[in-house]
Amino acid sequence: MWERTEERGITLIPTFSHQGGLASKLPVAPKFEHLPQNSSEVKAMIDCASTFLAEIFFMVISFLFIGLTAQAWFEESRMRRRLNQLQAKLEQSPNENPFL
């Protein structure tokens, strides 16, 4: 029994078990509704793709910048707290080494 079914845009054709046996369905290439007909459509598609890739690139750079800025801010605040602790320790006992 040969039936055609549509599943996610790919045409699947059931096969008989004696014809292959690996799978009951063979995928067939998807049908393209519209292919570019002239160079202006191709240029528009390339322009759209390059714009999309540029936006992705700048988003990645922005997230890296934000992440590194946040990391530097946390590191600075940690170092400032440690410096304040060492200064307080030095004021309490000026003759001892505060780093020990």
C-alpha cells in the first residue's frame, strides 16, 4: 500500500518490508515553494543574512563587555573590602604585620 503523508514539510513514502527493511518510510527532499528568480532577490537574501549575522555578532560582543565589566566591578569591591580589613588590622596593632 503506497500512501503519501506530510510530516514537518518532508514527504514520506511508506515502503514494503521486502524492499529494504531498515525503515518503513523513506524521506524525500522537501519542496521549495519559492526560489530566488533574479539577482536582486539573491542580493536581498544575502543582505538579510549578513544583517542577521552582524546583529548576532554585536549581541555577543555586548554580552561579553557586560560580563567583563560586572566581573571587574565585583573584583574591585572584593579588593576594596580586603584593603579595608587590612587597614583596620593595621590600626589596631601598628607593630604587627597585617598580612599574616
